[in-house]
Amino acid sequence: MSLARTIRHARAVGFKEWFRQMTYIGDAKMGRLVGTDQFGNRYFENTDPNEEVPGRHRWVDYSQDDFNASQVPPEWHSWISHIRKDAPTEDPIVKAVTPPWKAPFIENMTGTRGAFKTYSTTAPKIRAWDPVVKPRGGSGQPSA
């Protein structure tokens, strides 16, 4: 990333957005807003080969500060990974076909309070040893 490119992008997107990008993704990017998903994540594309490295010309701007890749819905993941050429907002197949059996998308909750935790309703087969201490006989006086 050159200094000239960084200054050019800072002028194009504004200081506030440039600072946010440098904080979260460590790079100054500018491009066309392709769409927004149901979580508020924004998806961008810059196809200018002089600006972006091929393969890094699509990116997501997460709506949450604590983000991970599981917050990207499948249709947007297929676009950002170059599986689909057109974004879900522009692809007629994605727009027209939503199967009735498709469940609403939920991010991976591992490591959070919402994580799935298994539990058993049966009694354990192995029980931990619980030592029983019997009281000692006598009044505490040595016998003679």
C-alpha cells in the first residue's frame, strides 16, 4: 500500500470512513457499494486493476465491532469468494429462487452465551468416589 494510494482513498471516502477502515481492516479501500445484507454488513467491489490486487477486490464492512466470517450469509459468501459472478442483489437466480425449506441464517454462536451445549438426562454410569470419614472412637484421651 503506497502513501499516494492511502491519501487518494482518504480523500475519496472521507477521514471518518478512512480511519474506520484502517482500524478494522488495516487498509484504505474505496469501491462501489454492491449491497447490504439483513445484518447491516456492507459489501463493496473495486474492479480497477490499478487500485486493488486481483482476488482482493471484493470485501465486506461488518456492522458489528466484534466480527467474524460466520456473520456473512451464504449468498454473500458465494459472491465474495468468487463462486458467483453477480452479487445477490444483482443475480436473477438468487433473487427468484428461495426454497421454502430454507431456514433463516444464524451466525456461528460458538464461544458465546448462545452456543449450543449438550446435556444428558440419564444417570452417569461412573460415579466419583466420595470418601466417607468415620469418627474416631474415644474422648481424645490416650489409653493407658
